Amino acid sequence: MGFADLSIAEIAEDYNLPVEEALRLCDQLGIAYKNPQTRLALEDMKAIMSEVETKRRAKSDSRA
């Protein structure tokens, strides 16, 4: 399993999410972490990014 060179906090910043929301996503997806500076496995980072994109698409679709 490869590791992304990004922490949870950095992913939150890149996606304009509160860190708390990124941590909630980790909990929801079963991704283990110690703190917001935890570096994630590449697969975990992709799962978070996918979930964020899915939620954003659903939100924009509901506005249309």
C-alpha cells in the first residue's frame, strides 16, 4: 500500500473543508488516524476525495 504525501489537515485545506469534517469522513470510512497531521495511505486519501466529490455533486444536483 502506497502512502500519499498528504495529511488529513492538508487534504481538508486542499478541498476547503473544516478539519473536523475531514476527520468525520475518516471515521465514516473507517480510516484510522491519530491526529489531523496523520499521513494517509494513498487508497484512504482517494476514498476521502471521492466522498467529498460525491457529496458536492449531490449538493449541486439538488440545487438544480
